[in-house]
Amino acid sequence: MTSKASVRRNAVNELSENRKWLREQINPYFFTSMQDEPEALALLERELRSLKANRRLILADRDKSLILARVNEPGSLYDSLRHFQDREISYAMITHSDGPMPGMNQALEIQRFEFDRKTNEDIKAWKDVQLPKGVIRKIAGEMRATYPEFDMKELDRLLKILWLNNESYLKVASPLRVAQVLQLQQKASRSGGLYLHVEPTPDVKISRVHFAVANPPQKEFLLQLMEVFNRLDLGVNRAYCLTISNGVHPYFLGTFLVNRRSGEVLEPGSELYSRLQQELYNTQIVSTKSYTYREFVTSNVMTGEEASLVNAFIAFCHTNLAHNQPDRFGLDDVQTAFHAHPEMSLQLVKLFRARFDPAITESHPLYGSILEETVRAVNDYNTGHRYLDEVRRAIYRCCLLFITHTLKTNFFVLEKQALAFRLNPTYLTELGPAFTADLPQALPFRVTFFFSRFGFGYHIGFSDIARGGWRTVIARNMDDFITNSNTIFRENFVLAHTQHLKNKDIYEGGSKLVLILDSSDLQRGSERQMENWRLYKLQHGVVNAFLDIFVTDHGVARSPAVVDYYREDEPIELGPDENMHDSMIENIARISKRRGYILGIGIMSSKEVGINHKEYGVTSTGVVKFAEITMAEVGIDIYRDPFSVKFTGGPNGDVAGNAMRILLERAPQVAIKLILDGTAALCDPEGADRKELGRIVLRQDLDAFDPQALHPGGFLLYRSGSRRDGLRELYRKVSKTAEGLREEWISTDEFSKVYASLPFTVKAELFIPAGGRPESIDKDNWQSYLLPNGTPSTGAIVEGANSFITPEARVQLQKKGVIIMRDASANKCGVISSSYEIIANLLLTETEFMAHKERYVQDVLEILEQRAADEARLILKRRREQPGLLCTEISDALSGEINEQYATIYRFFQNRPQLCLQPIYRKAILSHLPKMLREEPKYARRIKNLPQKYLFAILAAEIGSSLVYRGDREADFEATLKGHLVRMFGE
């Protein structure tokens, strides 16, 4: 009994001593924040001494929470985080004792993690939440006292969002901690998604670091932050981190109490503070999964910023070299060139810094010496492996061209989430034909490269003022990523060049912005929401990087961190394309206006304060007008006569859906025999049922079509809703027979064969490819478009989709008698509409536009019909005059003629800017504008407020296009000759 009593007494004494030590050595806030975990606290008090013999003590281990007590030693937190790096942490608390544990030399570390992320849908109902009034009152008082600058109008919303995300946190946290969290969220939201603030604490050796990120990297992010602190020799004493959703995307809200291990204080303005800023912000760009991070950053060979730049070098060199030589300059080849020789990578980084560090720039003598040193290192590179050396020298030279031809970059801007590099396009000439032979023979006006944590891409423009769509290609596996990386530069170049041909009727030249989003590491289905978050993160980061370098004052980049070797305003207009959602369209416009870009909300078309392409069917207006005039050429009046048509692109798509809508409204005898979209294919020999098709047009995808509405012989082949039979994937096919519907499940091979062949084999008078991937009909498969008797399956093709048919395939099909109206002509009205949207943004207030929107849109639609009709009729007129010419050749020639005229006239007015507003030229500008703007005096007077470059460009577009469409070449030449002779010799 005595022995048992002694054991009990010792246990009681030990418990009392442990409890006393914990209260003395751990910050009181720890006990406040652990109120909801009394059992874990009791276990810690009882078993604290067990850490003498064990590395860790599990205080709680549940499905959605984990609490550990550990011996505080280097790497202890890293070790814990590494074991559940794929889990999404919703709350993390790390606490250290002030002194060593009883009988030990090491301090105690307590780690608390929760894994209970709420979805956007969970948060969207925040308006219905009722919070305890006492909680609101306490926190409101704390906010006013501690953060007087906080916008109290947002308190209710932010508190409710926090409650829905983590109710227990709001219940146990002190009002001060809650106030800090709300302040962090508001600051991050208002500063573009990144916020860092360092403040002192009563303990002068400890600083409080507040860091918030909108839409943070989802996996390993806390681990990456801790690695930054460790690498900078900053010990984390305590940390409180929340990840919450605001109903759109997550926010990371972290507070870290840190001390410099060397004993110095972390102060704003110090060198250490600057490095901390750079590294914390750079966590948005450098990926923890990249080789440079794992091998070079964590081992202190490179800083995080240097690793980001090297990764950008790799992406740029790979995409510029691989499109024409994919086997020699594959992704692995380029990565190895930089990874195997980090000293060469760092030499190139050194050159880049010397050119763009605002404290140096290339006028500094240091730049010249580093350039010579770097060129020599590249030229002398020799490992004795001849083939590899040749490949790597080519890669390093490409990187040299990248550095020396970049004219401005945001690399030295701190608050960035992506990198931007505006290049002089002459680097392509210096690369040489070995790498550019597969590109159209035209040099762009500008090339801008973007790089981010989750993707990269280019904006390529062929004119000073340029516009074109922004598409993001989502790579959902590594094969997709590598394939798209190999070809992204060529695809972007071709699309931008095609856009330039298409933009001949407007004042903007052609451009395109194409990004690749890498989501290959995400699990399909369960992580679909994360893919959208990643998409928004990439696009948000890129638009801010875009503005970092293109927001200017008097032509020079506004940010002092951007060294600008170009020094001119650059009005670049964007438009929505693949994977650009409505919310991001509006976001881009808001950001542009807030940051003071020259175009304001006019940076982006198809906004609410704009002309939504799908709502008004602007692209399809031109496509159908081209179809009308083309079919009239072969003797069919589509508004009176029976005719058949086939489509790629579904009823819910912008171009295909609106083209179907217009035909259903205006062409009473049209038979739509084929529709093919991403969800299904419909084939009906009598044409799709008009009533059923009308029910889903612009509302649902094709798989919503009721198979009961099929005619005998028709069928639906479903791409969606496949099922598995053992190892086989099967696809559903529903056919209409004389007896009724028949359902069958077919193999992947059979599905793929039928699905891919339908656009080629279904017979119709007209084909409108209005969806599908570029180059669907190419040099290798165009013959499949011919029927067994050798005739084409359709006699006319009006391209509603870009680059659906390759140039060589177009030529071959036209030689077989097909009339092809190519994309640069047939679907040009979408970009023309966007051009007039930007004009409205520049000349009207948002209130004025919304008040007169329908009138303005009707004016624009009239212009679109006229522009399409002008070109279609001229193409066919020239074809009749010269039967040997192909329609696509005529289209290209028209674009070339107009663009050549545009360039000459633009330069003319650049050299004589005083002419622009003289009466005759002012009249030409007004004639280019929609009726409302030219007929209402108060709006017409505003043209003098347009940027001067826009006046030059509008005059060049209006005069250049009217000379070609409505001019008479012989009469115009005669007038030119006569004018010259009058000047030389008089009347």
C-alpha cells in the first residue's frame, strides 16, 4: 500500500509540477485557444515527461484534427508537415515553450492541425447566419480600438464568413485574435491578394509577422512558409494560421511570432526584412514540386527568387525551341541543361539581374562586363559530349537572347504572383530558321512571356494597338502538359497571326494570349474545385503581372521596380476565350481600372458594361451572313429554300449555339443534320427536330437533347456518361428505328472511330465548324472529307472556329470544288464587336452605356452585318473575275492589302498628328463609329479625348478598309496619278 501510495503521490506531484511548468513557460493564449480540447490538455499535463524518451506525444488524432507535443528541434515542424503534405490544412497552431522542458535541454513544441476545409457552397449562405450579439459587440469594439482603419461596413460579412469556416475558432479565440484575422483578410482582399506586415511585440527580440494570401497554393504551403523562415534564420515561436473560403476561393491568414536566431531584431526596412518580403511573396511563384526548389532552394544553392527565374528560363527556352524540334529540345532536355549545371543557371541569373536591377541597369559598366563573361561561358561550354554540348549551347544561347531582348519585366516588383517579360520580337530572327521555319513568315510587333507557379504562356501581338482573346489550355495529365508545352508557342503565333488577318476592319491589329495551366497532379473529380482555384490563381497573377509592366506614366512603366527599355504606352485589348469565366472577365476589368491602365475597363471585352458575345450572338451574326452570301453563290436562298447544314460545336456554345438560333429563327426549311460537341454527337438524316433543338439552344449541351425527338435513322452518341465494364470503357448510343428507340453500349475504339468521322462523312450543302480543336482537318486526313464517288461531303464550308482546317487541307479541298470562307473572314465579327465595346468604354461613362446599351448594341450589329457582307461579296466577286483563285487566297490577299494600307496610313498620322481632328479626318473617324456615337453631338465631341494612338489607328482602319472594300483599284490609281501630275506640272 505504501508503495502504491508513493507512486500515486509522485504522480500527483509530477502532474502538479507539469501543470505549473506549462503555465509558466507557455503563452497564456495557448490555453485560451485550447479550451475546446480539455482532454488533450489533460493528457499533456500528465504525460509531459514522456518526451524524455520519445520524440512526440499524440494528444489527439481524429479524422479532422491532429494535436502533437514534440521535442523542439531543427526540422520538427517540417517532419510533421511532411507526413500529411497532401492534406488540406484549415487551421494550424504552433506554440513553443519559453524555456527547456523539466530535466531536458530542449523546449516543448505543440502542433495543432485541423483538416476541415469548407467548400465555396458551404460559405455562400453567409447572409442567413445569425451570430451571437455578444460576439459581434466584443469584436466590433476590438476592431475600433486596435484597427481604426478597418472598414466596419465589412465586419458583419467577414465575421459570418469566419463563423461558417471555423465556428470553434470564433468561440475560443480572443477578440484581439479575431480582429487580427479579419484585418488580414480585408487587407489581402484590397491589396490584390498579397499582404505582409511586420510589427514589434512587447518582447523586443520577437516580431509579429502577418502574412495573407488570396487563393494560396493548396498543398505544402505552410511547409514552404516554414522553410522560408528557417532559411532566413528566423525561429518561429508561435504561429496561428487559418485557411478559409470566402465563397469564391480560399484565403490563407497567418500570424507568426518570430525571433532572429542571431539575436538581432527583424525591423521593416532592414536587409533581412527585404529578403523576407521577397521570399514570402515568391512562394506564389516557385513550386515546391520543382527540381530547383527541392535541390537548390532548400540547400541554399539558390534563393527562391533565383529558382523562379531559372524555372522561367526553362519554360521559355523549351517552348521556343521545341515546336520545330521536339525530339532534340524536349522538356527533359531543357530542364537537364539548367539542372545539371546550376553554375551556368546562376550566371544567366546574374546577367538578368545586372540588366534589370533598378540600382544597376545596362548603362552601368557592370552590365557590360557580366554580359561578356556570360557570352564567353556559353560559347566555351564543353563537357566533351559533342551532341549534348551542341544542344545545351543552343539552349543557353536562347536564354541569352531572352535576357538581352527583354525590354521590361516585373521581376523586381515585390507584390507579384506571376512574372512578365516584354520582349523585342527580333529575338526570333536571331534564333534563326532552324527554330522558326514552322511559323508564319511575319514578325510580331511584340512578344510577352508570362510565368507562374501553375502555368506559363505568351501574349503575341502583330500591331502596336492590338486585341485578341485570352485562352487557357488545361493540362490534366503530364502527356497533355508536355504535348501542349511543345506546341504552345506555335499555336499562339498562328492564332495571333490569324487574328491579325481577321482584324483588318478595325483599328486594332491581331494578338492572342495563350496560357497552359498545369493541373496534372490533381485527382480528377474530387479536386475539380481546386482546378478552378488554380485557374483563377494563374489568370489573376498574370493580369497583375501584365499591368506591372504595361501601366505607364508618359510612356514609361509606372512602377519604379520596372526598368523600361521600351518607354511607350502600349494599348493592348483582351477578350474572353477558352476557360475564361464571367467572374474573371469582370475581375480583370476592375483590376485594370483600379491600377490605372491606359484603357481602364476597356482592357477586357464581353463584360457586363460591354457586349457579351454569347448573349448577342455577335460572332454568329457574321458567320451566318457569310453563309447566306456563300449559299446564294451556289443558288440557294437560305431564308426561302430547303438546304442542309452540319455543325461542330454544341447548342450551348457561343458561335454554334447562336448560329443555330439564327437559322431556326430565319431559315424555315433548314435541316441541321449533324451537331457534334464535347458531350455528344447528333446525326439525323431529316434534320434535328426544330422544337427540341430550340428548347436547348443557348441553354444546355447536346446531351440534353431528348432522343425521342430523333427521326428514323437518326442517333445520339454520348461522350458524357460513359461506364466501365471491367477494364473496358463503354459509351452509350441511342438510335431511332421504325420500332422506336434502341440503346447500345459501344467500345472506346468504335466510339472514337464514329465520333471522329462524322464531320467528314455526313452529307450536307453547308458545313459550319463552330467548335473543336485547331487543325481537326489537316494534310493527313482531308481526303476523308470526300465521299466514295470522290465528291466532297459538303460544297461550302464557313469557318466559325479558328484554325479548324489547316492551310494545306484548305487548298486541297478547294481544288476539289469546295468553297471555303476561312476563319479570318467568316468569324471576324466577334472581334469587331469587341472593338466597339472598347470604344464605348473610352467614350461613354458606365452609367451612359448601361442606359443606352440596347440601342448601342443594335448599331453595332448593323455594322457587323455590313462588314461581313462587304468582305463576302468582294471575295466571291474576285473569284468570279479570276476563277483560278481560291477563296482563302483572296481572303488572305484582302487582309494583306488592308493591313498594308493600315500600316502606311498609321505611320502617316503618327508623323502628322495635328491632322487627326481636321474636318475631313474627323468625319472619317465618326464614320467608323456606331450611329449613336456619331449622331449624338455630346458623344461625337468626345473623340478628341481618345488616346492619340487610337485616333491614328481608327483613321488607318477606316481609310484602309474602305479603299479595299468600296474602292475601285483602277480609278483610285488613276486619281493618284492625276494628283501627282497636278502637283508636279499644274493643271
